[in-house]
Amino acid sequence: MKRKITLKQIAKELDVSVSTVSKALSNSKEISEDTTQKIQAFAKLYNYKPNNIALSLKNRKTKTIGILIPEIVHHFFSTVIRGIERVANRRGYNVIVGLSNESFTKEIINMEMLASGSIDGFILSISKETLLKQDYHHFNATIDQGMPIVMFDRVVNEVDCDKVIVDDFNGAVKAVKKLVENDCKNIALITTMDYVSVGRLRTQGYLEALQSSGIEANSNLILKIDDSLDVENNLEVLETEIAHFFKSNQNIDAVFAVNELYAVSAMKVASKLGMRIPDDIQVIGFTDGVLSKHATPSLTTVSQHGQKIGEQSANLLIDRLEAEDVSTEQYFTNNEKKRDFIKMVIETEIIERESTK
Amino acid sequence: MKRKITLKQIAKELDVSVSTVSKALSNSKEISEDTTQKIQAFAKLYNYKPNNIALSLKNRKTKTIGILIPEIVHHFFSTVIRGIERVANRRGYNVIVGLSNESFTKEIINMEMLASGSIDGFILSISKETLLKQDYHHFNATIDQGMPIVMFDRVVNEVDCDKVIVDDFNGAVKAVKKLVENDCKNIALITTMDYVSVGRLRTQGYLEALQSSGIEANSNLILKIDDSLDVENNLEVLETEIAHFFKSNQNIDAVFAVNELYAVSAMKVASKLGMRIPDDIQVIGFTDGVLSKHATPSLTTVSQHGQKIGEQSANLLIDRLEAEDVSTEQYFTNNEKKRDFIKMVIETEIIERESTK
DNA sequence: TGTCAACACGAAAACGTTTTCGTTAAATAT
DNA sequence: ATATTTAACGAAAACGTTTTCGTGTTGACA
């Protein structure tokens, strides 16, 4: 077993100083051609790679970014990670992930753990519990310590930072308008409780689309699912609730659901109740995941472009990190203002499949 | 903006030495009660947290483990990550992820990037291209540099390290035997090309189960999908291939598929061809993901327990890392042998749903 | 009064880099 | 022959810790 070689060892072996080795490896012309050759050859032979930790300590930057998300076994979030990793890698950064598991406390612990030097900045999406508590001090605290944050999807006005969001409102509008165009008269909405902002925005989009189409909203056609109960593992509960909803509103001829699972469940229940899709009832869901693509019939969805969200988030963060470099450098000579915080909106797109006409 | 405070700053502010501060914060009894109190109060006030990077450099360990997987938008892999993150977090480790994207080169680049000090050990699953090339020198090289590796799922004999695998062979056997018990006479297999070991093992399990049940294997009933074509985005290709397969083998009364997608596609095609599930044809898939749960009808599957795989992998790795500590310490006084490499087999489980009787 | 522990603290090294600032010797200029 | 530049390299500081080893000041004790 040969441990990784260090500058010091090379220096000793070649009987030169550490500084000489360092300079030679960076092709400094302070060092003679001869010794440079010799040192580089030796380094290559022993496969020398500078120690990242030492570099991090010296440069006071780690070249890694921290991702903090509520859940990873989730198509949207993993797609975002993929996007982040792509540009992070391209731009020379590593990616370290923390999972809040939708818990306020775990979110804080994770942040503190990572903020103590391990990373240069955060990309995160707020946990449900934090949204409920409306306690955002930990975000502001880490920003205050000079660590930039980029929030995506689940964002919040109380924190001043770059944000990347999907256009939930207009996505919902588009979806519902498509149903209206398809001659649907009684469009139902299946949504979540209001505290998750994305759910609220999609609901508002639904209402807006109805209104601008001259259709009066009917609160009987809105089903709010309490997602404090873990529907993912309680499918029957969800399905019976939807079934009950359908039965007491026989006139429903379309469903817009704020996520994939609700939409697919609605289709399943509708089929069981003998309705044909899309002839008797059309369905559109938000979030374009595996379920939508492979359901029977396949589901028309509003795609959020998770990967793009990840890529933009990473670019925003890294841009800011590398802009900080020069601004710190020129802190006293150059009085340029810091870049203002950016709120980037990713447009949604409707992917038409078999569940609509 | 108040930057993070350091020992040196505390020392200066309180007019003591850095060593005193360090000792006081670790409750060393070398320091008097008074100064300890004073220092701890001050540290708490300014929310002092030791700098991880400095600690890593000093201790020559980073307390982070590197995950290197082919793909993250994938139910199985993200489940494994969740498992890893769980125990890593519990045991005080962070998790840094790299994505090989099934590419040999990206795998190597990622490994080298992480192996240069950023992590203490790897948990990884080999990329398809690497398996094809059968070139494993980068794994052996990093092991040789003293960095432990745990491989999961896609493992290989040529590398000596801890491994966590799912019992693909017996999982397949169980599945096929269940079909046999359910009175199926002509059980088809939908599988991949052979170079991914898990596909091969599942195929062998299929054959074994048939043989031990006294059924003669019929090569016409085996469909091999060329997964070099990206079926995920070419569903039609997959489906027409399966349709063709069904039409030329009208007697098929059951399908065992080596993954979820193939199984769900088979169900879809079967339905289109007018077969009823599970009455005319029963289906079992490998890998228990979202698709299986939410398909109509829902799919009976062989569950791989991805989270458990992740947890075990992390425990194996961390155990080894922390065992190394003492063995290094007592290197000369204690001649204990290193722990042998462990191959841990996670049993599969059949999750019965609507696609079987 | 002189000796010796005990106590409380500081100096310095070490982890592996990079970079600034010498320093020496040779080469060139005066 | 002397002064000055240039080439080639080394010493040391710095990043933020922890830890080992001093060191000075007490108080007790003979």
C-alpha cells in the first residue's frame, strides 16, 4: 500500500525545498528548466495530486457546494440534483448532499454541519415543517455568515437570496385552459393543504384560469388532501377519498391535480368507477415523472424541467461565489455594488399524452 | 455580515493564547475554572464552531464518504443513497455524491477528484461501460492508496473490497417458482444483455427455477432487450418488441421481467392485446419502485430493499474506517490481522400485488 | 529559607499547500 | 575591478486546529 505522496516527500527525495517543488509543478519560470523537468517527471511517476483539504484551508474555499433537500427518493428532487451535479462538475465543483427528511430540526443540524467550513454555498429547498413553522432564522444566519444560498422550488420571501422557481401559477393556468379548450365544463382540482407555497400557487392558477374563461369556480369541485398523512404508504386512503369525491360530484369531466400521484390515483379511481379516459374524463397532473410516462393511459402533465432548475441554481451559486472572489480582492479600491438577488423563473411545458383529448 | 470566528480571534479578544482557548473549549482540566467559563461563554456568544477543513487537515480524515453511482434519477439508486445518508448522518459523516452517468471516463475522473483528500472512503456501483470494458484498475489503484471501497449491487470479483449485493439469483428463483405454483406453464423472461451481472444472475435464477420445477426452458420464451438503445426515451420500440414477442408466442401465460420497466411495459402490451391480468397472464418484475406500486394493475415484484443496502454499505465502510484508526495506532505493538473483506447478501422479498393470482 | 509539586498557561510543531520575500551566485554593465 | 542586474532557489508565513512540551508562579513542606 503506497499512501498518497506529498510535496514534502518529493522535496526530500529530490533534495530540493518544498517551495521549489510547488513552483516547478505550477510551471513557474522561477525554476530552471532542468529541475522543473526532473520534478514533474518524479511527480508524474508517483502520481502526485495536490491534497484538496490543504488547498481548501489555504484558499478558504472548498470548491464544493451543499445541497439540502427534503427527500431524495423523489423524481423531481433527484432530477434537480442531476442538473446541479452536471454544471458543478463542469465548473470544477463537488456536490455534498444533506437530507432534511421534511424535518425542521434535521434541516438545521445539516446546515450547521455543512456550514462549518465544508462547503462554499448552499442550494436548498425548504422542508415542509420549516414552512409550517415559518421559522427561517437558520437561513438568514448562514447568509449572514457570508455563505450564499440559492433556493429552488420551495422558496420564501422572508429570506434574501437567489431563487429559482418554476412558474407554478402559469403552469396551472395553462393546464386548466387546455382542459377548457377541450370542452370540459366541470373541472375538478385535487390539491394539498395550503402551506406549501407551490400547492397554493397551483391552486391560484386553477382559479385564475377558470375565471378568465368565464367559468365560475365551485368549491365542491376542489378536493384538498391532508398530506400530513403519508399517502405514499396509504394509497387506499387517498383512493377512497377520491372515489368519494367523484361519487358526490358526478358531473366532473376533467381533473387537474397538483402532483403526479394524485393525478394517477384519480385515473385509477375513475377507471374503477367505469369512466373512460379521456372520453368521459380528462386528467392533467403537475410534475412530469416516471409515473406519468408509464401509467395506463399515460398522463398529460405540466413538466417542471427539474434538471434545468438544478443547472440554473448551480450556475447562479457558482457565479456568485466566483464574483465574490474579485469583489473581496478589490474591496477597497473598487466600490462596485454587489449583484442584486435574482429570482429566476423556469417556464413550464405541457407534455400531452393519452389522458387528454 | 459577521464572518465565522476562529480560535485565534477568541484568543486575541480574551487576551489568552490559542492553546488555552482550544483546551478550555474541550473542557481540559489544565485550564482554570474561571477562564474556562469565560472562554466558553464568549465562544457560545459568537457561535463558535470549529472549522471542519482545519480539523480534516489535522486529523487526516474528512468524516465524509463518497458515493459514486451511475445515475441518480433512478428509484433504486436514490433509495440506496437515502440509506447511506441515514447511517452516515447518525455516525457523524457527510456524504458527497458523484455521478458516472454510466461512463467509464467520468467514473475515473470523479474518483480521482474525490480521492485527493476530499473523502475517507467510497461506496460505489460500477458503471455499465466499465463493466463492458472490464477495466478495474482505478478501483484497485485507490484501494492501494489506502482508501477503502464498498461496492454494492453491481460488483465484480476482480476487486478486493467489501461488497453488498442483493440476492439476484434467489430473488429470480423465488419469483419464477411463485409463478409455477400459480399454475403457469409457459413462463417468459424479459431480460437485458448479459454484461451487467445482475441481469445475468436473474436470468440464471429463472433457468434454475424452471429446471428444479421440471419445466424445460424454451429459448423462444426469452426476450433479450438491447439496452444500449435508450428505452426509457424510446418506449415504443420496447413495446413493439414485446408485442411482437407475445404474438409469436401465444401460449405465454406468465412473464418474469428483470426490471420494473420491462414488467410494466409487458403488462401494458398484454392489455392492449386483449389479455387480462392476472387471469390470462401473470407478471412479476424485479425492483420494487414507484411504477410497480402505482401501475394498473399494480405489479407483483421482487423487492431489493435498496435502503437496507445503503445502510449496510455505510456501516461496513465506517466500521472499516474506524477500525483502521486503532490498527494504525497500535501498528507496531499489536499485530492483529486486518478484517477480511465481507460480502454481504441482502435477501429479496416478494411483494404481492394485483398482477399475480 | 530553600525545595518540590501542583497549577495555569503559552510556545511551537504538525497537517499540506501557495506565495512573498529574501539570499546567493553568476552574469552583465560601468 | 567594482557595481548592478538576473537567475535559481530556500525560508517562512499563512490557512485553523490539536497536542506535546515547556515555563513561570504559587503554595506547602522540611
